[in-house]
Amino acid sequence: MSEPNLTVVVIEDDKQIRRFVRSTLEAQGMTVFEAETGQQGLREAAFRLPDLIV
């Protein structure tokens, strides 16, 4: 039986860090959405209803 697919919103203003976190989480089978600012992150969280916000 496989693990459920988790949805994550990553909020980080540094593009390189954001991409690194994204690729690491995706390698673990998670669906990742990115946000560059806190305001964008809140919108993504409200729309995506993630399991985790980083």
C-alpha cells in the first residue's frame, strides 16, 4: 500500500532555496506549490488547502 500524496506550499523569497526545497519534497512524492511572498503563500494555502506549509 502506498503513502497518500501530500500537498505542500513552500513560501520562500530566495529562488534557489525555494527550488531546492521543492525538488527535495517532490523526490519524496509530494505535490509542491511555490510562493515568493507571504501574501502569495496565503493565497496558495487558501486555494490549494495543503497538508503542509513550509
